[in-house]
Amino acid sequence: MYDPAAGQYGETDEYFAGIGRAHADHIVNQLITMRRIPDFRPFDLQTEVDRFNPNPEVHYGGELDYPAGDYTKGLTNQLAHDAERLRSLQHESETTSVAGYTEERARDVAWYQTIVRDLPVDDVSAVATELDNLARALAHTSRTALPHRLAVADREKQQEAQDRAELREFSTAIDRYSLHLRLPSLHSSSNAEQAAEHNRLVARIAVLDTKNPHLLASLPADRAQIVHTLLPESATRQHGRPGLLPQTHAPNEVLLRSLTKATDELLGTLLHPAAGVDHPAVGPLAIKVSELCKEHPELVASLPPLQAGLVRSVDAAHPRAAENNSSPTAVKSAPAQTERTAQAPTRPRLSAAARPGTAATRHGSAANTPGPGKGR
């Protein structure tokens, strides 16, 4: 059979990558058609991903060896590229004139208008997500590199998860220091041991600040002020990365008020000269605080440092609170979270929402691509 790449030693890689790109564009058309026609289900994405496993290196035609990864890279890179094109163009009007665009942009707009037409914006976004997920899954299955944009996004996501874990650890150290400053007797009745604990807590904050100076900007103002007071140089330390982490969801206001009230009452009782840790009200309040935080650990970060420190050390206020606080979900600095972040990712699986069809079609698809040397 005629081989269009025979003898083209310098162009073979591009030839197979081009086939991959063409198949990726065909997949885009199929996924969009499935969104437009609900009963159109020519294939199952996850099934095709599971059986997509090209031989990484095959002898072709007795003339030269080529990496089958060229095809896969062409396919996955184009899937990711098409996903980005869909996102960047989904807000363009279908009636927008291409006269003012560059030649490349005009081609993108024409491509978008041709394949998308009247598809709702939400469906376009869903298809873009499916394409990214498909590119990840195929790259994983074939053991090829992720497209650059997805690899960068993964690194940023992993870094954010690590930063959040270390920010929790930093906040915990500040909160425990704040509590010890006001209630050193919770740690020990010995002045020497209290002083030693104070020095240990200050040293811990200094270590974490030095280790993660870029996180200081993400601390709430009250916690950052404590660090600045202890370590004045932190206010002017320069670092190379922006420190602000994306905002998380706001806590449940009703639960936060309940926790704040219970914590304030417990703190007031412990600080009262006629009460202290042996007061009968301490036990029920400590248990209530412990139970609230065990069920909703995310609330602690929204408390002021002193109250948060009390919550984190509530087991020191009452023995039964310590029992409640022994659960793995209790509010503590969680090294396990950091460990999970560092673990290797599991094999990507396409979600149910991203599985209306398969990665390949019955005609000219990725999964049904003939192997090198077959059907050429």
C-alpha cells in the first residue's frame, strides 16, 4: 500500500503527529454533536481510553523506526489546544465579523462558529472540560507527557495544595502561641516550663516564617501582625512568588457564631480569676467546642488567634474534650494532608459527566488507528 511518509526521514514525526491532531479535531466534532443530539452515542470515552495503549516504539516498513508517541502527543496536545480554543472563543458572538482579526484568530473564530453554532455556553464549557480530561487520561494510559498547559496547571494545583497545608500549620503555630501568651498555665504550672514552651512556640513560628515567607501575605491581618511583632524583618522580607492564595468558600455563619459564642464563654471562664480550669462550667463548654470543631474543622481559621488557639488546645482545658478531639478529623496541623498531596496521582478516570461517548470514532478514530505497518 502507498505510504505517504516513506523515505521522508525528517518528516515522519510530524506526519504521525498530524494524524493525531486530525483525530483530535474529529473527537471535538463528535463530542459537540453528542451535546447537540442527546441520543447520539457512537462510543464510550472511558472504554476507549482503557484500551488505548500504543506500542511506544515500532519498526515501520523495514525502513525506519518511529515513536508511536508522536501520534499520541499530536492527539493529546490538540485535544488540550481545542479545549483552550473553545474556552477563549465561547464568549465571541456568532455574528462577529472576522475582518478585524489576525489570520490565525480569524481561522479560530471561523472554526468555532462552524462547529459550535447554537450550542449553549454551558455545553461548550463542558466539552472543553471533557477534552482536558481526555487528554490527561490518554497521556497517562500511553505514558506520554501531558500537554504543556495541563502540566503547568497540575503543578500550580499541587503547589496550592501544599501551600494551604503549610498555611494551616503556620496558623496553628501562631494560634497556639497566642493562647500560651494569655493562658500559660494550661501548659504547666511551672514557670520554667511555661518559659520553655514560650520559647519553643516563638522558635516554631520563626522556622515556619523562614520556610514559607510567601505565605505571610495569605495570613489574616491579626495573625500576620503577631508574626510582625515577633519577627519585625518579616514585614519587609522579599520573596519571588506572590503569596495570596485563592479565597475559599465562606464558613457557615450560623455554625461560626455558635462556635464563637462557646469559645468566648470558655475563654472567659478560664481567664476569670475566680474560675479557672477547675470551674464546673469548663467541662461542658470544652466538650461543646470540641464537638463543633470535630464536625466542622474548617471553622477554626475564621476565629481570632486567641480563640483559635484555645480550640486547637481544648484538650488541655478538660480531659473529656481530649477524648472528643482525638478523632483524625479534629482540628490539628495535618501532616497527613501534606503527605497525601505529595503522593503520586492515581490513574485519571473520566467522570460520569464526561462520558457521553468515547475518545475515538468508528471511522478514523484515535482508538481504531491502525498500527504502524497495518493498512498503510
